[in-house]
Amino acid sequence: MPTTILNGKEVSQSVYSALKSRISALKSQSITPNLAVILVGEDPASQVYVRNKTRQFSNHGLFSDTITYPSDITQEVLLSKIYELNKNNQFHGILVQFPLPNHIDVDAIINAIDPKKDVDGFHPYNLGCLTAGKPIFIPCTPKGIMRIFHHYNISISGKHVVVVGRSNIVGRPISILTSLKQVNSNGTTTICHSGTINIGQYTKQADIVILALGSPEFLKGKDIKEGAVIIDVGINRVDNDSPKGYKIVGDGEEASLKGKASACTPVPGGVGPMTIAMLVENTVEAAERSLL
Ligand code: GUN
């Protein structure tokens, strides 16, 4: 079966186009959406992600400010920075890039962010609203996945959606979003994780598989049914002999999935660009709400 490539880069361009008039309307009221990013430590992947995020802000005429700290920063200093950013009206959104060093209590950091500026949608208030089916800020990667479904007219109503991974960033929220009693949702969602016995038994029954476990080329063609839709959130570095010394692969094995899946997201160029576009959209939303 021919496999449609779900081009997240292209979908993200349509998101940015749709945001243009909203950004202009804000600017006509002297407001430029502005995101504060906190980056702790020297993790190369996090540095790349943050650079990619802030680049899109400037590409679209928005502001962002990256505040960097060494990995031995204390929790107290980090918390006081967040309290300061909460009060600073110049910033509409606050993003703390994860992962954080082990000595930092991640929950304390998330809880400290003003839910009105929580453009990542990780604060328990925003997660609660999402769970109740009345989302305010939706986490960027799950929101981006839903937008890919919408863009390509992939209906999930009545479909069996199997999510592999239960992180608070992707797996958990996408399992909620795909099963809400709403137009563009209404799926029957199964969530698999590290405690699941024989994950393949579930993915083989799925109409849609969402991979968010962070394990290179975990899902093979033999583990899916003919015609399934595969959404691959994984971005894994695998060492090889190339000049760079590594390549980026997803959680799915592209070679064996292609030809059996009806559609799949590429890595890179699938979910990644959508995560960033949704961060820009959430920051625009935060700026709009700041006027209410
Ligand atoms: N690390 C990996 N993904 C994300 C994300 O979506 N937001 C933040 N803040 N950190 C991340």
C-alpha cells in the first residue's frame, strides 16, 4: 500500500499563515507576544530544541528571551526567576526546557509557573482542564498531532488509537485528547507503556499508532496492521559512520513501516515542526488572553 507522508513542516507553515492576522491585531495594540525560555545545563539536544523554538519566534516577528543557567543552579534560584517572570507583564509565556538536572524537583517548577503563562500546558490546572474536556493551554506536541489529523482529514472517531508512552509531555495528554467526546476526537484509546506485556499485541490492532517512548526504531512493520496511520514523536540520536557521527531516527522503523502503513510522519520533519508551531500559537493565545 502506498504510504502518505504526513508533512509536519508543511502543516506548520499553514499554522504560521493563519497566525499572521492575529499577530498583526496584537501588534496594532502595541503587544508583541513574548516568550521567556529557561534552559538549564548543557544538554546538546535541549540547546538545539531551544534554538529551533526561538528561531521561529523571530521568523514570525515575535519576541523571546532565553535565560540560561548552569546545571548546578539551585531550585530556589530557579523558583525565584519563575516568580519574577510571572509578575513581568512583558512576558506572555514561560517555558522551562526539560529535562532538568536530577536535584531539581520538576513538579515544584511546573507548579510555580502562572497557569496563564503556561504555554507548555504542563501545570496541573491546565492538565485538569484538558482532562475535563475544557482545555485552555494544550501541551504543544499533542496539540500538533491533533492538528496533523485535522489537516489530512484523518478522522479518529470510532478508531482504535494506541499510544505507546505515558509521559506527561506527550503520551498522557494525547491519550486524553484522542478520547474526548468532541468533534475531531472520539477515538477509543489504549495506552501502552514500559509495564505493558507484549506491546505488539496492541499495536497490531490499532488504526492509529502514536509512538512517544524514545526508543530508536522500536515499532516494526510486522507490529502494525495494513493501512494503519503512524505518528512518530521519537527523535533519537543513533551513532553511525557519517561525518556527523550520528543520525536521527524515530521510534518507528521507517523502512518496514513504509508500504504497510497508509500514512506516517517522517522523522525529522513530522511532529517536530508542529510542536514548535503550537508553542508559537499558544504564546499568541496567551498574549490575546492577557488583553481580556
Ligand atoms: N522537552 C522535550 N519536549 C519538551 C516540551 O515540549 N516542552 C519542554 N518545556 N521541554 C521539553
